[in-house]
Amino acid sequence: MAGYYPRLRDLREDADLSQTALVNELGMHKTTYTNYEQGKREPPFSLIIRLAKRYNVSIDYIAGLTNTPTPLDKKKK
């Protein structure tokens, strides 16, 4: 599996978000996030959790461990 970084871009694009819009929402620098999407840096686990909640997918999906973007159970948020 290719890992997390292609999924980060795909999820963002599927949500019709630009990198600028997402980094503004997350409160981070664009260069930092670009490095995550390009696989140059590993995102912190806390960011993976935020993105999973943002996109309503499992952490396993972001990590590339499954190809099924299982929605999060709303009751466990």
C-alpha cells in the first residue's frame, strides 16, 4: 500500500478543499501540510485523528490499511 500521504490529498480534494482552506481551518502552515501530503514528513497522530474526524473516515483508511473509508460512529465522538 502506498501509505497515508496520497490519501491526505485525495480526501482533501474529495471535500473540494484547497490546501490553503484546509490549513487555515487546521491553523497550521501550508508548507508543513504540503510536506505531509507529499510524504516528506509524517503528520503527528493528533493531526491524523483531526483529519479522520474532519473527513468522517477511519484512521485505518488514512493510513492505507484498508481501502474502505468506513464512516466514524457518531456516538463515539
